[in-house]
Amino acid sequence: MQSYYAQVQEQLLDQGLLRSDAGGPDAPFDDQRLASTFLQIALYNEYTRRGGQTLQLQSQATLRRWEAPIRIALRFGSSVPPAQKARDRDMIASYVQRLSGLTGLPMTLETTNPNVLIAIVAEDERRALEPVLRQSMPALTASDRRTILDLPKSTYCLAVTQSEGDDSIYTSALVVIRAEHPDLLRLSCIHEELAQAMGLPNDSPQARPSIFNDDEEFALLTRQDELMLRMLYNPALRPGMTLEQARPIAVRLAKQLMNGSP
């Protein structure tokens, strides 16, 4: 698996993908593009629940986000060497600080009563996570758990969020990252899955420059992604808003941000 994902990263880089810039002159966007991208990423689901199963089918949703401080625990598989664990902790701590600054939401790394679990595990270690899934994400169905445990090789990482009932306020989340990933693919997973777990759950081929696009062009959070996170946690938007309720506010916020207003 390590060899496989090393080849995947090399192939993506050879194609000019996994860019680590924030989006250059070749990927411009204006306030209209920002607003439409935000609505597509924040107000739609990438997956739809039907008949107790989760299908890769987009559907309209309400606006979701965290309201309480986020407490993140890291769980490493025994296959992860100590030096790699230290690098991962440093990368995640730095990125968590960045996300906290963008959203205004307190976010910390701690093991006491966490509401977000990041599991960096190898293939066999992930397959042994079912007791952890049952404890940390009790609302997951058996089908949901099986999807995580039997993750296909084409899925590099994933994030699962949970709310109480049908509420639009997140209460817990799980992020699974493959321990076999080389450094850039690993960091890319950290960036995308944690950002999605903040309340930007969808992907779109129109999102550019953005990590919320399955084309893998950008590996790390872009300038447009940063602005979408700021929009998501602006007090003018509220959890539970529908697409039509959020649209005029998103348009106004996008104009303000592109004009340099806070």
C-alpha cells in the first residue's frame, strides 16, 4: 500500500496536480464565483442516505457547522513510526490553528473529552476500528461502518460528521487518513477532510481554485477555500438555513470579502 500511494502521488505530480499554491493567475475568481462555489459546497451533500445506505449522490441540504469549541484527539496505528507521529502532530496542530483563525471557533488538540477523532491508520488497523466507530459515532449505521472499514483504494481519506437528531449543528466528527500515504498526499488529506468536517461537505468540478474538487489539482487549502470558511462562520449565516435563505447573504458576504472587508 505504501508503494501504491507513492506511485499515486508521483503520477499526480507528473500531471501538474497536487498544487501547493493558494491559486495563481491561472485560476482567478470573483465575488460571484465565490458565492456560487460556497453555496454548492456548503449547501449540498456529496452523499445521500437511502434505504439505510449511503450513496454518492448529491442532494440539497441545510447549512451545517460547529457552534461549540472543537477538541481533537489523534489516534495513530502502531504501524506509524514515532518520527512520523511527531511530524503529523505538528502538521495537524499548525493547520488546526489556521482553521481556528479563519472560523473564529476555538480548536485545540487534546485527549480529554474529544469531539473530533483523527485516526491515522494502515489498512489492517483501519479494519479493526469498529469498536471505536461504535463508541465515537454511535449514529452510524452498519452500512456506514462497513464503508469506512472496507475503504476502497481509490478513496484516500474521509471525514464523517454527526449531529444530534436532524439538527444542523455538528456535535462530533471522525477523520480517517491512510498511514501509508507519502507526505504531500498525507497533508492534502489533513487539509481537505478537516475543512470538510467544519461544514463544507461537498465537492464540485466547478470549484476552482479549491481542494473541494475531485480533480486533485490543489493539494492544500486555497485562498478561495479560506474565504468560504470565513463565510460559513460569519454570524449572518446560521445553522439550518436553506439554500434560498443563505443565497442573498452569501452573495453579500462574498462581495464584502472580495472588496477587502472583514
